[in-house]
Amino acid sequence: MKSLFKTFAGALLACCACQFASGQDMNQVQQKVDADLSRSLAELSELRSQIAEEKIPLSKEISSLEDQVLSRQREYDRLLRARDSRNLDLDQLKKQVDSMAKSNEYITGLLNEYVRNLEAQIPISEFTRYEDTLNKAKFAPGNTNLDQEEKLAAQVQALDVALARMDELIGGYTFEGQALSPDGILEDGKFLVLGPTVFFASNDGLVVGQAETQVNTADPIVVQLPAQFNAGLSELITQGTGTLPADTTLGKAIKVERSSDTFAEHIEKGSYVGYVIIGLGVVALLLGSFKVIEISSFKTASVKDVQDTLDLLAEGKTEEAEARANQVKGVAGEMLARGAEHSKEKRGVIEELMYERILKCRPNLERFLPFIALIAAAAPLLGLLGTVIGMIRTFNLITIFGTGDAQSLSKGISEALVTTELGLIVAIPALLLHGGLSRFAKRKLAQLEQAAVAFLNGLSLIK
């Protein structure tokens, strides 16, 4: 700053010297320059003082502003971190909400499945006791008037009822109700539930036995036990003391006995496909019996018949030879008679005539055999068709009623497999019958051809 000022003063002095060099005195110029310089220095000093006075407040203000900027920056960073943290917490909360919703849905599904299984397993005699609770729990998931908590409460109530029932089953319990007698009459009485078995005794004591569920009935039906157990069982149900028939199978022996079908009932399970298979089996049996009789009655020429005919031909007794050949019944006699009749012809001609008779009888021997083979092939396929139809029907029932009743499902599958069983029962004997009859027929034809060859060879020797 000083060097700049000196340069400026020197330049000014030089200019003044140049300006006043022509007529003014150098001293005056010097004084004026000094005065100007002094004034300028004073102004500069004043300016510096002013700057110094203003610099400190400005510095303080700048420092204060910098502190505010830093504070605001830190606040801004803190808000950014808080915002990110809130976003992260919100995402976690959303994930937790989704997870809890899925868990809730899973638990609801399990409870719904449990309620359906419970409904299927409860004996029909007890169903009236739990009907309201089970229906409320079963329809709760689809009830739009209930919130989620109320839906779960309804399902949990069914679970509590099931647990309470289990406690009661340990010692057994009785309750009033109605059941169908074996004659189909609805009787009032009392049930005794003891473990998996339910017993019933009517109020008049005439109907006593085990209560069972019967298809297509809304009430339990009483299955009578041996008469010697009725009195004790009736006392046990009505008075709380008495004798109880011990069944180590827990009632399954009665169910097995009841599930045993007669032959007609077994066929009926196969429905119309089963009837078609049985019809084909009957046709195959009738045709097989007919073919056995037909092929067995087919006569062939014996060695003696051929030799007697040849001996007569050797003696030149052609007519006697034909008469001897005609004594053999059937195609064999016709074949030998034809050969004897044309014995004087060439071997080729006689062979053709005799072979013509063999060809004539072949269709009769083999008729109906292809139809038996067709039955043997079609019966298993019809059985498979019946099984597929039965399985489709079973799956349709599963779609409607669910998988809770395993007994009904196994019954449906068992009925579906009946047609396969019937198909195999028909196919295997039909296949064996066809094979045996085919071999039998071929054997007869072979015997016929053997007799023809023997006749031709003997005739060649005679000639």
C-alpha cells in the first residue's frame, strides 16, 4: 500500500513539475504536494481506523453466522437421519404387520380345519350338544359382521368345547336324546358316551345297544348287542351302575361286521360299469361253455378209420370205402369219403379236395374265440373307467364337504376300486379260457390234417 502511494505521489509530483516548470516556482509546487500528501495520509489513517473499528463487529457477526450455519447443518443432518430412521421403522412395521396377518390367516385356517374335523368326528348323537358352537366357529371366517378378534374368539370357543369334551370322555357322561331303533322308530332315551363308544337305552328299556351313525339319516341308529348285555347296559346308562360289555376293538368289530357286503351289494357298488363288466363276464362264460362242448364234440378220424378205408380202396372197393369213411361223423368222415371218392385222381387234386373240407370246418372251430379275447381285453379297461368315474365322484365330494371325514373318503375310494376288481375277475378267467380253447381248436385241426396226410400217403402206396 505504501509503495503504491509513493509511486502515485512521485507521478503527481512529476506532473506538477512538468505543468509548472514553465513559470511557477518549484517550492510552491513542493508545498502543495506535501499538503496534498499530508491530507491524503490523514484520510488514509482515518479510513484505517474506521476499518479497524468496523472489522471486529463484522468478524463477530461472521463468526456468529458461521455458528448458526453449522448449527443449522447439524440440525439438517439430524433431521435427515431421523427421517431415514422413521422410514426404516415404518418398513419394519409394515413387514411385522404383514407377518402377523399371515400368521393370523394360518392360525385361522388351522382352527377352521380343526373345527371341520371335530364336526366330522363327533358322533351324531352328540352333535346336537355342540351344533351351535361348531356352526358359529365354522362360519366365523366368512362372517362379515365379525371383526378379526371376534372370528378368532368363535373358533377358540370351539377349541375350548373340544377340550372340555375330552375331559368328560375320560370318565364318561350321559345326556338325553333320541335315536332310531333297529326297526326305524325314533325313541327317546339316554346316551352314554364312554371313550369312542356311544351306547343308548330308551326310556322304556326296550331298545338298548350301541349308537352308530348311518348314512343318509340325521339321527343315530341303535345296533343291538347280544341280549345278555342289555339289562346291565340299561342299568349303567339309566342308573349309573351296571355291567358294560367289553369290546377290545372299541366298536370296530361291529363296524367290520356291518361293512361286510353280500355278493349282490358288492356288485352294486360298481354301479352301471360293474353291471356291464359282470354282463360281459357272463357272456364270456356262456360262450366258453358252448365252445368247450362244441370243440369236444368235434370228431376226427382215428388211425383205424383211415386204415380201414385204405384197405378197402386197395381191394378196389371204392363204394365200400366211401361207406366206411361216412361212418366217421362230422367233417372227418366227409373228408375221408371225398378222398375215397376221388381216389383215382392225382394226389394234388385229392389233397385240394380234402384240404377244402378242413378249411370249411376251421371257422366253426374258431368262432366266438375272438369275442372272448375281446372281453378279456375290454374288462380291465372298463374297470379302470369305473375307477376313474368313482375317483372323480369322490373328489367332487371332497370339494363340497372337505377331507374331514376319512371314513367317507375311504368308502368312496373303495367303491371306486370295485370296478377294477370286477374287471380283473372277468378278464383273467376270460383270458385263460380263450387260450385254452384256442389250443383245443388248433389241436383238433392238427388231428384232422394228420388224418388227411396219413390217407394221402397210404393212397400213394396203394397206387
